[in-house]
Amino acid sequence: MKFIKIDSSPSTWQPNTAYLIRDNWNDWFYWQTQFSLVYCENATKVTGIGSVKIGQNRMKPESECINDEEKQTFNKPLINNEFNTLDQEFFSLGQSENYYETLNQLPKAVKREILLGLRDVAYNLRIYEDHKLHPAMTNSVMRDISERHIFDALHKLAKGDISSDKYSFAYMFPYKDHQDKSVILDFSIQPNSVPPSNIHAIIGRNGVGKTTLFAGFIKGVINQDAIPEEFAGWLLVSEDGELFRKPDYFTSLTLLSYSPFDKFGPVGVNKIPTGIKYQYIGLMEKSKEDERLIPKSFDTLHNEFCTSMIQCLVGARKERWKTCLQTLENDPLFKEVEISKLADSNILFYDEKWKNEMHKYLNRFSSGHLVTLISITKLVEVTEDRSLTLIDEPEAHLHPPLISAYIRAVSDLMSDRNGVAIVATHSPVVLQEVRSDCAWILNRTRRYIQANRPQIDTFGENVGTLTGEVFNHEVTNTGFYKMVTDAVEKFDDFDALYNYFEEKLGAEGRALARSLLKIKKNEG
């Protein structure tokens, strides 16, 4: 395989050639190992493979350099502008599962030549063992990837194995139940189950502990110091019947929240442990002046979408993104603009003209539709095998039909990637899209918390029935239930009560009134 190293996209592509295009990204403000890999089969077929990081034995940490000249030399691999195979002192690693999935779409001989030519450590684990302790490997090449992820997922993909494994985990609240016992929520993911078990719901009224649960997962995966352990609970993994902590259990953690009151938000890249990917998808960003959380501008949101869209057009993600957008077309506005056609674009690199056109396109959407499009696009970009996604109250910015389409798109994506999404919600419309053994109903009385599975099958159930199942006491003591109940105290016959409501009482209200009046009559 012929490889060409270049600094930017070429004006013409050579056939049967792999291009390494230098990326200006640096790790820890020092290491420069990242490239974009593009393969040209012929003049009409150019495939973006994705990001790859390449290290070299000669590289050394900044602390070992004696001057700035050495820092500018030893922070990057010295790669020939053209080569067929990297020498034995080099090692490389694709930076996402999508990288290996896209290579699997190439002819087997081409894929093998690329992986061997770049001395890929996921493809050849012996190369990994030889270089796993090198500073360029631990601080840069594997900055966002754990050893477990290489062995459990990337190696399988590099060898062409696309099968998924089942997995499970649990969360223990920092609070007890009324019997002073630990409250533990368990989550199990079975690939290819129907309905899917890759999306779970935590539902209950305000203040029952959904925010605490999210804090516990964030603490458990990225060990965020800002979250005190006694208020966060614990992420647990079961092995041989015992529960224990295992922070590296997930390959990545994504928090999706478009609340202006979000308490977590973005986390500085330098505060995330090596080997863990953390993504925040939401409305807030940190102020450059004082680190306060402030709302993002529309321009910032638009730019985030454009950056993510470029990634979703790379390799295997493209079809996955199109499938999600087609699901969103169950919403009339998305259907009208044929949103799924975005995935037919053939944009390899970001340019200002295209960005400006996309900004105009995005301006036609309401805020709810915009955050839906951005969030599903970002999720397609970052979701991988055994990745954890936390979604906070999606109903806060979506109307019910769009909620259903959105949750279905997320569920299909998680099933396809074998990831897991946990949705904290107040909405029975969300619960309607989740199987009952993947749902938890939380209740809290003072300092005691209670967690139960629904007593009915939730997937595809009537929204009214689900509302009664989850909020039974609250429903019967609020809203029209309360008004009808109070009216029954004043009137003894239905006609008088119906006239009291100026004959504007709906079917459920009329049925409730007749039932309560009958009880009142029987009780004398």
C-alpha cells in the first residue's frame, strides 16, 4: 500500500493510495500524533476512514526535553512523506470504532495492507505489548482509549468481528429505603433483544433522586472531584455474584442535557482520566473569563452541528446517521424538509462556504427541532460499544410526537452500537418507548427513597394508563381529578355537576364523576 503524508487535502487524489493528513490537535498541549486517514480507490471513490494517532519510539515527554527545539522535534513522529510500511519503531491506533468499521467496508486485502502498513496495535496486539508503556502511547495515542477497550472491542473490529456481548451494571444510591436497606438499581443489556434493552428510563416526580443518580454515574466513570461521593452514590459491576466498583467498565460517558439549569455540563479535557472519553451535549459552556457555566449562542450550536456532521459523514457512521434522521422524519417538520437527505452529502472537510450554507439551513428550525437534530447527530458521532449515555428530561424541549420519534431513534442507535442510554424523565411518553424491565419508578419520602419496576408492561402502553401507574397519588390529587372530586362533594346528581362544568367535561372526567357519585350514593 502506498501512503502519502500531507498537511491538507490534495487537489487531486492518486488511485490505490492512503493519505495521512496532519491534524493540528495536540494532547496535553504537547503531543502531536493525530492524522486523518483517507483512502482513494479511484478518481470517483474517496473514502474518509477517520482519525488515527501514530507514535514513534524516538518521541519523549516534554519534561525530558532540554530546550524548545527538542520539544518541537520529539513531540511528534517523523514520518516520510511517502512510504509503504512504517518501520518497527512506529505504532498506531484508530481513535474510534467507526475507524475500524469503515476499514471493514474496504476490500479485505486493502484493509489488511493499511493496518499492517501503519502497524496498528489493535490489529496486532504484539505491537501493543511492545509499546504499551511508551509515554507517547500512554499520554497521547491512548489518551481517550483504555486497554480494556482495545482488547474487548477494537481488536475484534480490526479482525472483522462485529458481534456484540451482553453486559450489566448497577447503581447504589447514597440513601436508604424505609427499612434502612441499600437502594440498588440494576441495568442489563442483551444485544438484539426485542423490544430493545439498550434504553432505560428513570421516572418519577421532582426531587426523587434522578439528579443524584446522574451524579453517581459521572463520579463513577470519570471520577469528577467536584461531586462529593457521599452525595453521588456508586456505580457497581457484578462479577461472580458480587458487586464492586469498576471505573473503566464503560468505554465512554456522554451527558446530554439541554437544561439551562444543568449542574454538570462540560468538563475540562485535562480533568478527564486517560483512557476515558467524556462528551457533554447541551446548552451550556464554560465562560473563558471565570469558568462559570453560561448558555451557548446559536452560532456555537450551529458550529457544533457542522463539526459533528462532518464526522457522521465518515465511513460506517453515514448510514447509521441516515437511519436516525429517517426515524425523526416521523415529525412533520423534519419530513417536510427531508432531513435525512443531509446524510447524502459528500463533504470530507470543513470549509467556510459550506458552514455558512448550513447555518442558513439550521435557522429554519425551532429551538426544539434544532436541539433534537444536534443531539442525535452528536450521539451518532460518539456512541460506541459499551458506552453510557445519560439523557436528562428530553421532554423539556420536545412536544410528545417528537419525543417518541427521538427516543425511538436513540433506542435504535444504542441497539446498533450496543451502547446504553439512561433517560431521566417525568414523561409517560418516554416510558411508552421502554420495556418494563428497563424502567425504574422512583419515589421519595423525606430521606427515604424507593425504587420499583412498573407493575404493567410499559412498551406500547396507553399514556393515560402509564400516567396512573407512575403518578397515581399525584394525579388523583391534582388537576381535573381534584376539581371533579371537589364538585362531587357539592352535587348529588350528574346533570347538576355537568352543568356546573358548563358541559365542557371530557369523557374521562364524565366517567370519573359518575363513578364518584355512585360511591357517594352507596355510602349514603
